[in-house]
Amino acid sequence: MLRVGRIRYINCYPVYGAIDRGIVPLEGTLVNGVPTDLNRLMAAGELDVSVVSAVEYARDATQLLLLPEIGITSDGPVRSVMLFSKRAPQDLGGRRVVVSRSSMTSVALLELLFEHVWRCRPEFVPGDAELSDIARFEEETHDARLVIGDAALKLFDESARGGPWAERYPWREDLGAVWKQWTGLPFVFAVWVARRTTPVHASLSAHASLIASRDWGLDHLDVLAQQAAETSGVPLDTCTEYFAGLDYRLSYPHLAGLTEFFRRLVLAGRVPNGTLAFLPAA
């Protein structure tokens, strides 16, 4: 049976909501994980189709095909990929910045922003930054911390409401917004891919289910925002605004942002040069 990966964060609710509810059938088994888990399983051939970090496609493009018309993107603020800092980002040179182990794309984007926008080189240290880790954040010595997913959204919301995190991290940078200011383009955080060895008919079937489920999700964001609030503990109004700020397509502007990101990673020697190759869809 087809093995289909799903990020366990609430940002995937609009894509998998109808599948979860049995409204849209999926010929396969869902496998949950954080982005780096799914990247690893995909690279090991233990998944057939999955959402993965965008940078994972660039690093393994010869083994993967992009699924058309679907991604996790923002055209400006994203709210769930955040740098929380005790000092201005441009003053973090040589300082300790804890980066989430859960996302490759966010770390690669952060490195580019420090190099080209804030023009300094911190000391990057891998760390855990899930919802269950928030209470232990202050146990690690650090000047700034990259947080993604549900944990980032929760800290963003609490900081915006003047909670204690606003005092602990006076500087809060939304990486989607900084990328937009720098390049003028949307940013693609995650893409859906199929292994080239997966039978085409199976990949096409999964793709059709994901698109149909996404279309249902975009028509029922109020239902999914309520579910997200109950799951994450983030207030309903914030979840509603969060979903409204995300886009789940791969339009021409999104692809322009994706290729610009890859171009800069190639120039930095972080990924091999390559091309965008798509699953042939009807």
C-alpha cells in the first residue's frame, strides 16, 4: 500500500482535513512526522509520496518528482517560522542561535538571511523546539532561537498579546516577511513529492486525493481553525488569521520564489544545481 507522509503541524490541516474525515478517499497509509522525519523517510525509500521541506527536494532532486499545484507557502508573514531573539539580529555575530532540528528549509533560509540581510555570522546550535519543549527553552544558553510550526505560532501569539515571551525575546523576526522584504517574492516552505520509483498511477491517485482534500479544506477553513485551536492551544482568532495567510498552491510567483531560493542555495554551495521536475499530471 502507498505510504503517504504528513507533517503533524496544524499547517497541514487544510490539505489533509477532508482525507481525515473520510470525505476524500486516499489509496494509501498516512505516516505522521515533523519535516525532518519525513525528509529522512523519503530519502530512505520508506515513503512513496510526502510533503517535505522545500530544500529536501533541492538536495535530492534526482530521486524525486514535485507534485504540481500544491505546496505550503506565504507571500509575506507566515507566523510559524520565527526567530525569537534577545538582541537585534544584526548584533548576533558570534552569538549562540539555537535552530530547530525539525526543519531544514527554515534553517537554510535563516542562514541566507543572516548572510545577506543582517550581515553577520552567529554560532548555530541544533535544538528541540516543539510545543512540548517550550517550558525548557530558558535552560539552554542562547541569544536567539529559531522556532517553527505550532510552537512558533503559539509563541508568536503570546508575544503579540504582551505575554512573558515578549520580554524574554524583544526581537521577533518572521522569516517569511523578511524574505518578502528582501526579494519581493513569496516563499515556499514545503512541497509535495513522489519518489521517481513510485508507480505513476499510484502517485497520480495520491496527488488527485491531496488536491481534492486541499480544495475542501480551503472551503472549510473555519472548521479547521477550530480544530487547530483545540489541538494547539492557540486562540481561534490567531488560527483563523494564520490559515488566511498561507497559500497551498504553486503558482508562477510561488515557483519564482522557490527557484530564487534554490538559486541562492546553489551559489552558497549548500545544494547541487538542478531543475524542477514535476509528476506528469492530467
